[in-house]
Amino acid sequence: MTAQVDVQFAVDDSTLPTVGDIAFWVDQAMLAAERSGDAEVSVRVVDAAEMRQLNSDFREQDKSTNVLSFPAGQIEGLPADAKQPLGDIVICAAVVSDEASQQGKALSDHWAHMIVHGTLHLLGFDHVEDFDATEMEGLEARILVGQGLANPYGESP
């Protein structure tokens, strides 16, 4: 079973991944994290101004960033057959593009990484502490390399 992924494009850019690609990357992250696909995820692709505002409002950082994740938490009272809302992922197209260029990465590989990274945050993974960062980055690398993409950390997973 795959996750229900709602994708909103708030920017017009011919280099953006397809809805199908985004849904696939969300599913791959959920499978690797051993989570049921019986969930709902929203992904919004935004410009630098919108991302800067969100980052300022929710993280008190007055700058744009590549990806933000907003977990939904447990929602009580849903019908048994309803998909559990997992949360929202917001990605800044301009930052992802700039990072890929600066880091010499294929743009599609970097998009995949950002979607996987954001999904793992929705699933409770974090990278604040070294141990947690090692676990999350290792999982990201295994997911991406398993799909024939480059390891975003440049190492063997």
C-alpha cells in the first residue's frame, strides 16, 4: 500500500520533479523506516520568500532553507479505515536548485534526498544529536543508493 501524497506547486519551474517522483520518494522513505503506507503526506514546493517566512515563523531563523517538516502528530477520532495524516513537507525549489549546483549534485538526486529527508522527519527521525544524525543519514543514504541515486553524503551506506 502506498501513502496518499498531495503535492502543491507554488512555483512554476520546468526542473521540478513530477508528482509521481515525489510520491515515490515518500513511499521509499516510509518503507525503509518500516512504516505502513496507510498515511497521508502533503508536500508543498515554494519560492524563497515563502520559505523564509515559514522558517522565520516556526524556527525563528530569518532565512530561506531547503526543507521544513511539520509532523501532524496523533489525531484521535479518525475512522479506522482513514489514512493517518503524517504531516506536511515544505521544500524551497530555489534553495534545492542552488544547493545541487553548488555541491555538484544532480538536481533530481538532490530533490530525492530532500523529499526522503523531510519524510523521515515526519516519521520522527532527527539529526540534532550525533547518534541520531548517524542513524538518519545512514537510512537516507541506503534509500537513495537503493534507488540507484548518488549517496548525498559521498560515502558507502
